[in-house]
Amino acid sequence: MHGAHGVGYEVYSQEHKVRMDVEKKREEEYIESQRMVADYNRKFTNHIS
């Protein structure tokens, strides 16, 4: 937790704003990773055809 988000679990669990900031960042990272996978798959399948 601390390495990825710069906050320890104790602070994360006790402070609502910190928790919301961490979860928003996680969601943004997840969406970006899904875009990267979709781009890769699109390039890969276009290359095969």
C-alpha cells in the first residue's frame, strides 16, 4: 500500500479523503491498463489478418 500509493494502511483505513483519493487513482490506473490491453489486442489481431 505504502509503496504504490504513498500512504500506510492505518491512515488509509482511518481517513475517508485519503481512501477516496487512493481508490480514484486505482480506478484511473485500471482504466488505463484496460486501454493498453485493448490497443495491444487490436494491433495484434490486425497484424495477424
